[in-house]
Amino acid sequence: MKARILRSSTEVLAKPPVLPGARTSCPHYLKICGLEGRTHMGFARTSTDSGFTLLEVLVAITILAIGIALTVSTISKSLVNIRIIDARMRIVDQANSVMELTLLDPEIKEPGSFNGDFEDGVRWTMRIEEYIPEEMSLSDPAEMPVRLLAYTVEMFQPHSSAVEYRLRTLKLTPKP
């Protein structure tokens, strides 16, 4: 079978002849047919053209931007939560310190209340009250040689009147 010879390099076939065993996208086939650098729509495109279209690039950049925005948002929310947890743990540690110091103070033998604040503005209140269990209310508490004192520490954030953390314990003390 003979290949058709083109008379000029500008002659374009409406439908290129199909050679046996040839692929229509093969660059050699397109060169033989005089269609090298052309597509069926008439746009110039050579076999060395490669890459992405503008639309594909814009879609990829949009997807990447959404992914980055979600990641940054998640990280910023995590940092805020870490700060809140850190402040809460600091208040719990401060409440434990106040409770330990009050429980270990040998001078405190009677009910009363104390208050103070820390360097970071966190305020505390310590209340010491006599505690009588419900089961003991039927018998005479005056007969017992010891008594229970209820220690309550309340922690307040700076510029807040709401209790942020409350810690309670009991201490068994001899009667005076």
C-alpha cells in the first residue's frame, strides 16, 4: 500500500489515512500525514508540549489553599485549647498548694476563713468549718474526743466572681 504524498506542507487532510498498525496519536504518523503540530480543533500542539492547563492549575491551587486553611484553623484551635488547659492546671496546682499549706499549719485549730491571691491575679478563699456526718447527728457529738473539720478552697480567675475550681477535704483534729 502506498502512502499519499502531500503536494504542500500546508495541505491538511480532512481525515488522515489510517496506515495498518499505526496509532493515530503517533507523532511519526502525524508527520507523514502533514498534521504535525495540529489537533483536530486546529490548536497548535507539538509532541514536546507537556504540562497542565490553566484550569487544572487553578483547581489544584484551590484544593491546596483549602487544605492549608483547614490545617491552620485546626492548629490555632488546638493552641487556644492548650492555653485554656494550661491555665486550668495552674489553678488546680495553686489550689493544692493552698490546701497543703493550710492542712499542715499547726496554728489552725478552729473554724474560720482566709483569703489571698497569687502573682498572676488568681484569688483564693479557704473556709474551715466543723463537719458533723449525718450518721453522727443521732448521737451526741460532745462525747467524741475528736472532731472533723471541713477544709474548702475556692479559686477565682482574675476579674471574675465565679468559682473556677473548688477543692474539699476533711481533717480529723483533737478537741480543744
